[in-house]
Amino acid sequence: MFKGKNKNEILEFFKDANYTIRNFSKGDIIAMEGSSCNTIGLVLAGNIDIKRLLTNKVIHVSSFTSGNLFGEVIAFSDTNVYPATVISSTNSEIMFIKKEDFIKFCTSHDDFLGMFLKELTNKIFILNRSITGLSFSTIRQKLSNFILEEYKLYGSKFIRLNSTKEKLAESLGIPRPSLSRELINMKDLGIIDYSRDFIKILDLDELEKILTD
């Protein structure tokens, strides 16, 4: 939401808002799944991960960096409890604004309200993509769906991997070794090529066919 803004610029924007700031070390839990959520968080520095910590696996839901809000959808829901655990993946600094103070700030700052609604819409879109991806049964389908969604979003057959393969595997709900094996299999079949940072689509028709098999 405040991409490209540094900490001082963000604090200046919220100079007439009521907020608190907390610091977290790498690996600290910021909010536990099932705990109540009545504040909106804003990452001032560092990175955080949203994860479902299940008995036999971890599902990576999303990651946020400096300038990103989190908890805003949950705070205004009827249940207002965290559906996943928020973890500081690096040393981080987080601003927290109580829901009531956040509402007051929105009503007196039209520019922020417009930015907030746009951010909220984008998050709903991303969530729908994640749900669709998890609905596929095979690892190849999950991976193919991810590649095709990135292709549709950016209009390029070169898919940049903005996260580690571990986080990609968690977001797709599959084991990390299984993701690596499937990337190798799809490369051997001539469907894709890949490196550490990119996936290149070689056979778009075959990728689309995989989703209907």
C-alpha cells in the first residue's frame, strides 16, 4: 500500500493518527492463529509471513514487506480472529492501529480511504487465486495453475519467482521436494524451462490441457 515509502514518510502520513509501534525479531510470532484481532498492522520495516501451521505440514498463505497492511480484513469481520499465524520472517517493526482509530482516520482522510479500498480489492483477488489453486488435486495441476495465473497477470511467458521455492511450495500446499521433482519432470517433457529465479513457458497449450485432465 505504501510501496516505495520509507518509515519516516509513512509515519508522517499517519502523524495525526493514534498508533503504537512494536519491534519483532526474526522468527517471532506476531499473532497466533485463533487469537482475536482488533487492530490493523502496518509493516514499517522488515518482512512477515502468514502461515497455517498444521499438524503435518505448513501452508504459506502470503508474505508482506515494508508498506503493507495486514489484519484489516479480519478486524472488520464478524469473527475477527486470525485464521493463520503471523510470523516475523526477519527483524521487523510494526505499527498497530486499533480498529476504532483506523475508522476515524479513514473518515477524515479521503486519499487514504481510496488507497485502502484498492488494497483490499487486490487482496481479495489474490485470495481467490489461492483458493482456486488449492482446489486442484495433483501437484502438476497446482503448479500449472500457478504458472498460468502469473502468465495472465503479467502477460509474459517468463514468470519471475518472487519468493523462495520453499514458500512457493507452502503456498501451493505441497512438499518442497515434490515441487522440485515436478519442475524437473515438466522441464524434461518440454512444457517449461526454469532457473532459480524464473520459469519460462515453452508449451502454453499443454499447461492449459493439464488443468482439464
